[in-house]
Amino acid sequence: MPTTEFLGLPEAPERGPVRTLRVALVCMPWAALDMPSMAISTLAPAASALEEVDAVDTVYANIRWADHVHERTGGAIGSADYGRIVDGYYVATGEWIFSPALYGFEEPVGSAFHTSATGSGADLRAAVEMYRLSSGFVDALAGELAAGGYDLVGMTSTFDQNMPSLALARALKERAPRVVTVMGGANCDDVQGEALHRNFPFLDYVVRGEGELVFPALLRLLARTEPGAAPAAARLGAVPGLCWRDAGGRARANRQPAGLPIDAVPEADLSGYFATFRGARAVADVEPKIQLEGGRGCWWGEKHHCTFCGLNGSLMAFRAKSSDRVLAEIANAVRDHQVLDVVFADNIMDMGYLRDLLPKLAEQPWDLRLFFEIKSNLGMGQLKVLADAGVTQVQPGIESLSTHVLQLMRKGVTGWQNVRLLRDSRTVAVFPGWNFLYGFPGETEADYEQIIEQLPGLWHLTPPEGVYRAVLTRFSPFYNDPGLGLENLGPSGLLQKVYRLPAEEVADIGYVFESRPAGISEEVADRLRAAVDTWRAHHRGRRLVALPEGDTLRIVDERTPTPVQEVLHTPLAVAVFRATLKGRSAAGVTREVTAQGLPGTEDRVTGLLEEWRERRWLFHEDGRYVALPTGLGHE
């Protein structure tokens, strides 16, 4: 359990509490509807454990907003429309929808944001209706909180939650100036938190860094302060990561602390989410999921930070819970909430879980459906461990099928390894969700043409969900090092049309930035996009499988309307084909089959490999041949 000892503050106060506090923790739109907020799920028990806190309520205003819109539109706008806003957080539509609740209403159609976004192809019809409803929702919620007897209301913000949270904080302060307002979350990291606190005086405090460390210390100080007064500046100045105001009203920002030890993070309390979800009507078509975390940070990013990734912010250091603790938390959550879908919020799975947690999960009498983010170079044996444990979905961070482009990303994998993972995940029935990214300085048209030509051979494998140009984000190496070649042109143009602030202030608040297009042209990107669209259209029902039959191997190809079957009879052909399961060069395959005592010259082996590549039984990239049929394990 987190305590103030992590802050260097005294564990035992010099005098008893002046009062006990009632606290509300609010999750505003646009957090996902189908799972709890990890932020307030761990902050609530951290606060509840303090003797200075009388009660902590978690308010899932995101679900209540979905209900509000559903009711006001007679069901015309539902969870699917909400989800489209969530998926488009780079566009800042979610921020715009709540801007009238902060700045006042203006006619949305024809506004600067609407004109710019629709001009880029965005469909804002549902968003316009939501825009007209946001002020009423915020007013009602603020009135409810003001009447609730709370001493403090905290809001968590990630991606497009800034404007909804700011609007609520302002409305609450207008109704109940005595209520302390606090904001934290990923959007408050580093200079972002300073800028939010500096520009919005109705935010009393902003927490930068991990809230379970800073928030309890703030609560203890407030409990020892008379209502309406501010704690002594010396005490506030001793809380790392806290943004506060001095007696003259000047904004102060304490140095942000390092990450909290993972064992000090309390077990998540998900009860508020499930109580709200099960009472809502707008989410009738949504399957709720348990969200937990095994670790924080990114062990790969500590060594080789992917050039485009800013997700870990200033807290890259990787920390993971023990397998026994994670197992216990899964058991508790599944028992308490009677839900079998478990999503791990970790940006990357601890590789140690393959040795301990996952085998233990495989022994449990549960029919779990688990999700993890993984690295895409896992082999067949490791994927089988995942599948046996109940992992049904992964996000492997594939991003590209070109080794050269992946090197530009610093992904630490190759294109052929990514194809191998797509094949093996299909074999073990684990679904890999991924996107195809482009637009990296140094990439060439040739990097993509060789991939586009081979995509029809992958129609039986899981296609990407979309093709997107890489976006410049805060905390990424591209952002921190202009020498990497992605030119920063300033904060998101659409975000500047939402905030009524100078561009330099929006630049400090924002996560997404405009950049001069790099890498391939949009003409080449359109060809890639068209090839992926064709893949997605032809994927359902397609099959390419290798079936062992004694000493032979039958290839069943059902990727086209005319199925083909062929048997590889000779020991050399079977050995050569099996040698490509892990990905081999022609020379490597030759060495492998000759080591088995088979009479195969490199020319003869290359002839077989090229014949099968032309038939799209093999994928060839970076000098390696990879077998495409599913169904075979790796010996």
C-alpha cells in the first residue's frame, strides 16, 4: 500500500487529523466504455486506506454520458458512436465536443474545428449532436457533485479527457468554491501538467507522475488544513510532482518523482465501474471486461525506445508484479464481478510471465479470455504458452512487414518475424490486433513495393486493422530528437481550434503535433492501403494449411475460389519446407538439410524455395524465406 514514506514525508503526523475527507474520483469521457479506469481503480483504495479519508466514491461519468446521449437522442446515438470518438483521439473530436461546456456554446456547423475536420474527411454528424448536449451533461454532473458533500473531486485525464475534465472542474468551482479540484493522469505528465494548472485557475492542484504516490500525501495535507484554506507552502512544496499556488496566486510546480515501486500500488477496486455499467442502458451491446495491470513502463523502451512511441511518457522504467500477486488479483476480480474477459493494461508483458504466471493460469479451472501486449518476436512455443493460459488476443506491435522500416522504428524485430508471428498466432488460435504504419524518415518506395506484391499470400492470416501515417507525439524520440528527421510543425492544428489559448500554451498541453510528411508519398501509401483493404475483404474463410501425412506433407490452399491440394513426397522437399518454419535464408536451409544427410545443393534448394515463393507458399523478405501455411509446430 502506498504511504508517504515514498515521498520522504513523515508517516505519522505531528497532530491528529483536523477532519476527515469525502472524496470523489471521476472518469470523464472519453475513457473506453467496456472496462474500468486503471487510474481511479487504484487511486480509490490508496485514498481509502488513509485514516484522514472518510469515503471515496468512483464516478464513471463516461458511462453516464453515453446514457445521457442515448436518452436525449432516443437511442439514435449509442455506444458505437461513442467508440468512434474514442478510436479517433488523434483528431481531438472528443475535446471539441465538450468545448462548449468550458468556453460557451457556438454553432458547431461551420465552426473552425468543424470546417477543418470535415474538410479532412471526418464524419461529425453524431459529434455535432453530442456537442449540443455536453453543456447540459456537465452542468447536471457538477450540480450533483456539489450537492454530494465532497471535500475534494479528482479527475483523471488521458487523450481526449482534458476538455471534459476541465469543463467539470470549472462548473464545480462555480457551484461549490469550497470543493478542492484536482486533475491527474497521463495528460498531466511533465510540462503538460504545469500548463494545465497554469492556464486553468479553477484547478486547485494538478498531480504529475503516478497518482498513487502523490495523491495520498496531498489528502493528508488537506485533512490538516481548515476548510477553505490552503496548506502551508512549505508542506505543499515538499510533495514531489504536485502543481499548486502560493499565497500570491502564482502557479508552482514541484519536481516530478520517479516511478512508484510496483508493490506499493494497491489492488484495483473495480466495483464502481461494474455497478455503473450494470445500471446503464446505452451499453447493452457492450461486453464488459476486467482491466488489471501486471507491470508499468516498458522493458524494451528502456533499452531501445521505439522512435514513434510516446505512450510511457516520463515513466519508462519497467516494474512488474509477481506472478502470485497477479494470479490472486485475477481470481479476486473474476469472483467478485463474474466476468471472464481480462485485459492487461501493460504496455508490454513481462517476459518472466511466460515461465511462471501463464503456466499457473493454465492450471486453473477457469475459462478466461485474456489480453496482453507482447513483443512480436515470440516463437511458436511461447505463443502456445499464451494460448494454453487462456490468452485469446494480443497486441504484438507489428507495425510493418519491412525489416528496413522496422529498423527505422527501432522495433528490434524483422519483417519476416512479424509474418511468422501472424502465421503462428493463427495456428494456436490467438488473435493479433495490429496496424500498419508508414511515414518514417529514410523509408523508400522499394520497402513497400516488395511487401505489397506479397500481401495476397497472407490473405489467410489476420490483416491489419488499418494503415496510418506515423504521428508525432510528445515523449517519443522523434519529438525529443529532431535529428531523427521528423520535423515538428507545432501542436495539432485541430487542437488549436479547440483551446482558446496561445499556440505556445497548446504546445505545452498537447500530446499530438503536426509534422512535415516523411518517407513514402501518399501515392505509394494509397497502394498499400488498397492492398490491405483487399486483404481484409478476402480474409474471411481463407485457409492455407500444411498437414503432415506420415513422411509426406500435404499443402491445402484455399485462398482463392479454386482450392488446390498438393503433397510434398520427397524427403528433401519435406525437409526444405520444414526448414522455413522459423525463417531461413537459402544458405541456412541448405545447411540444415545437408546436416540431416539429404542430398541438397544450394542451387537445388533455392529452386524449390523460389518455386514455392511464386506459389505464395513462402514469404521472402530480408533474405529469409518463411513458410506461410498454418498448422505446423516448430521442432
